[in-house]
Amino acid sequence: MANNNDSRVDKFEKRRKNTKSISILLILGAVLLILLIGIWIFGGGDKEKTTDQTQPSSQEEQNSADEENESFYEKESKEDTETDQEENSSSENDGNTDKEDEEQEEIEKQEVDSSDENVLKAYTADWKPIGTEQEEPHTTNYSDGSQDRIEIKEAVLMVTDIPEQNLVMHWVGNGGDQKVEATVSNEDNSEIYRVYLSWVEGEGWQPTKLEELKTVKY
């Protein structure tokens, strides 16, 4: 009887230990499962959150890069357009200047006689009126700085070879009804001219004769 009791006790202890072990394993498994679920939920959420936070930053960087590229190309395009416009404007101005020079060269001067002993040579040509900003009826104003004096100077420059910066206006006076005589030279008086001009209604002063002089006389 004692052996039977011992055997029962051993079986009971063994069963109790097995049950305890299974319970511990189940508890550990449940805890591990809970931990894995927690890591998956919270860890995945953080990763997704991090991704969401990173994407706007990358998008902003891309937008910034696109804006910089657009600004660069717009600047380049604007600079190219301005350069083309400047070149076209320069070409047009050069073309106009060349055209005016050609027209001036095409005007042939004819040498004429002069009884004035101070005249070396005298010429006439089919010069055009210089143009005017004045209104009719016209009355000549000989005062310095007047519109007449400005336009007379332009007409003188048109028929002489003296550069404007070297031109000296010695005398401008009445040469008759709506006519003017102007005596001019370069700075060292190596080139001296007397220019005769007539007023053309609505078109301004027209050179009619050019004289090369020996000396400046008023």
C-alpha cells in the first residue's frame, strides 16, 4: 500500500510540474506575442510617420530645385532676348548711319567760280533740307541756343567734314530774306568754311553753297 501511495504522489507531482511548465510557456508565448504585436503596430506606425514626414521634405526640395531651374532658364532666356534686341538695334542704327553716309556721298558737289579773294574753292550741290521742329510762319532767331542756331549747326555739319566736337561757329548772320550765312572752322583753323543756307517752308534749313576760305573773316 505504501508503494501505491508513493507512486500516486510521484505521478501527481510530475503532472503538476508539467502543467506548471505548460502554463509558464503559454504565458511567455502570450507575452512574446503581445510584444510582437506592439512592435508591429507602434514600430510600423513610426516608420510610416517617418516616411510621411520625409516625403514633404523631399517634395519641397524638388520644388525648390524646379523653381531654381525655371529661374535660371528664364534669366538665360531674358538675357538672350535682350542681347538679340541690342544687336538688332545696333545693326539698325549702323544701317541707318551707313545709309545716311551713302546718301551724303551720292550727292555730287560741283565746283563754281567765286570773285571773293578769300575763297579757295566754292561748291554747290543738291543738298536736302536738314528738317525742323519749328512751325510756320518762320522768323529766324540768331540768338545762341535758339532752335534756329541748333538746326543751322546741324546743316553746317552735314556739308562739312568737321567733326561736331571740333566745330567752331565763328559767325552766323543774315544772308537775305530767310537766308543765312555761317562762317565755321575746326579748332586750329586749318579748315575754314562759309556755308550759305536758305529756309524751306516746313522742311528747315537747306545748304545751297559751300566755300573753302583762306582765313576767318566776319
